[in-house]
Amino acid sequence: MTPLPSPSDRFRLLENGEEYFPRVFDAIARARESVLLETFILFEDEVGHKLHAALVAAARRGVRVALTVDGFGSHDLSPAFIRGLADAGVHFCTFAPRPRLLGVRTHIFRRMHRKLIAVDAEVAFVGGLNFSAQHLYQFGPLAKQDYAVEIRGPFARQVHDFLVRAMPGACPPPPLPEPAAGRGRADPRTHAGAACLVTRDNHRHRNDIEFAYLEAIRAARRDIIIANAYFLPGYRLLHALCEAAARGVRVRLLLQGKPDMPWVARAGGLLYGHLQDAGVQILEYVERPFHGKVAVVDDGWATVGSSNLDPLSLSLNLEANLVIRDAAFVRHLRDQLEALIGTRCRAVPPGLKQPRSRLDALCAALMFHFLRRFPAWAGWLPAHAPRLVQPMPGGRRHARRVVVLRGGAE
């Protein structure tokens, strides 16, 4: 499927795997110098094998190829699959692998949840799609609805430069020059310029994505649409959304109506009454599981990325969102979300999910206090030094060679 082009010539919105995967594979096939890729999930299904073939082909023709997967999300890759990449020259790493305990994956905290790709520092992709057939409509009723953005031109270098820092040894020195003023450079504190890659780690950038949302919500004058898979935001975001609705901003939340994790939807539903009392409109996507992490505010602000608005993404995971200040792209994303709202969503009537018992009321109160305190509590949860681990010669899954990442590229 050929995606409809976004009105912007720098940013192209990609919806679902039918649009995303062909663009990624085409960019890799055209690569001349480097392909850098991070993903939370890589499965050995039809999509994973196509990616494997594309990366192997690029490496064999002399392109520098680096791939990092998360040790929690991509825990079942076979030794043969990994060995095929390594033998072709792909710089393959697993982020923070941990042994299982009685068959259970123990490293749910501090996951590398980013989905980033940079090709030749000229084209990049940022979004929420993993490399899995679950993002294709043909997967069936559990196929996920999701979004990514393709970036071309100088703004793609932000993603490339970040991945160079996040993948030690993948792209050796000399260091890359700073982009010229006005050509893709952005202040991460003010998000000046047409686009800025905003990341979250557990060191110097703990709250950057949350603050980007807060800045946009507090500045909103007319309209906010937040479409997010797992909506259980911190107290500051809840308060900002209610304040925006109180001052006359139309605030709409597009959330899961057919959740793939029902307990998450149940917890988020405890907040519906409070938000609706403040004037926030809540809509649920009912066709299939919603996996998107996008938002638009007024006519000049949008974000597409990997970060959910829940405690894991906002306080624990390593995440990456692109904040875009491009009126044409914002308008296009808004139109796509409006179409989704008009055809595949249902409005949640006020009072439908109000506490029905004293127990529900108690749970709602506890949820508010949990969200207020969770960012501080997150530091007490199990943590480990983030590591990139390479496979050993001979096919063993993980190597003794360990790279410990610190600083902004954690």
C-alpha cells in the first residue's frame, strides 16, 4: 500500500504496518552508509524475517548496520536468527538482558521502549510500531492501530545523532559535526524549530516527554486531541487537562475500547469521572486494540512516538517522541484522528464509569494518590545499569562484552 503523502515535505505520517514497513524496508534498501535501528519488539514472523533480510543485505553491501532490541520485549529471538545478523556484519545488541526466574521475565522495569530508525542521517522514523505482524490488518481482530512519522532532510539528523550516542561502537569516530543553525537544530527545552526529538531516560532526561506535553497543554487555546494506548497519566498531566477544559479548550482523549490489557483499561477508567466532570470528552476506539501514542494541540503542535501516558512510560522506560511544529503535518494528523473519531470510536457518556460501590470509590481515591506519588516512588523500584550485550561467536545468545550507557543516551 502506498501511503497518502502528508502535506508537509519534511514529515510523512504513516498509519499501521501497511504504510510503515514498506517505507522502512525501501529506505534500508537505498542505504549507502549507515542503518541504525532500535526497537522494543522484534518477532521472528513475516515482518521480522523481512527486516532480517533487509539488514543482512545492507550489511553485505558494505553499509554499517546496527540493531538494538529490548531484552524484555524481544526475549525469544533464536540463536540462528541472531547469528545470521552477526555473521553478515550487523552490530546486534540486546538491551539489558536478564535471566528468567521460574520462567518469568523479571526485567519489566527500565525497558528500552523506543522505536527509532536512522538511515544515512538523511531519513529517519519515529513512532510506536514494533517489528511484528501484529501491526498488519491481516493479523485479525487483535491487529494494532498505530502511527509513526517518516522524517526527511536535516531534521532526520537529530535521530541519527541520538542513535550514534545510544549505540557505542556502531558508528565509530570521527564525531559528527553540529548541524548548521536553522537546519534541523532544536532546543530540547523549548522545542524551537520545526521538530525536536524528545527522549526519556533514568538519568538527565527523566521528565522531558511529560514536560513537552505539559507545555503544549498549558498553552492550548482551542483544541487538544490525545490518542494514547495506555492512559494512566501522572497527577500533573491530569491537572493540566482539567485546567485546559475549564478555560474553554476542547479536550478529547482517544483511548482503547478493546484493550489488549483489560486491567490497564480498568485502572484508567477510574479516572474517567474526574476528567468528564472537568469537561474532558472521552472516546474509545472500538475496532481493534489501539496502540498509538500521538497528540495534536491547536494548529501548530503535534507529537508522535513510543511513550504511553502511564507510569511505566513516564517514569521508568526509555522512550522517544518527536515533537513537530509544522502546521501542515499537524493539520494532516488532526484530519486522520478526526476521521478515526467519526467512524471507529464511541463516546463514553458521563457517569458510565463512575464508581459503582464503596470499593470502586476507594480504588479511585487510591489511584489519584498513586499517580501523585509514583514519579518519586519509581526510584525505589528494581533497577539495573542499562547494558547493551552482543552475541558471542558460535551463536550463544549473550556475550560477556557489556557496554554500560550513561548520560543522555541511557
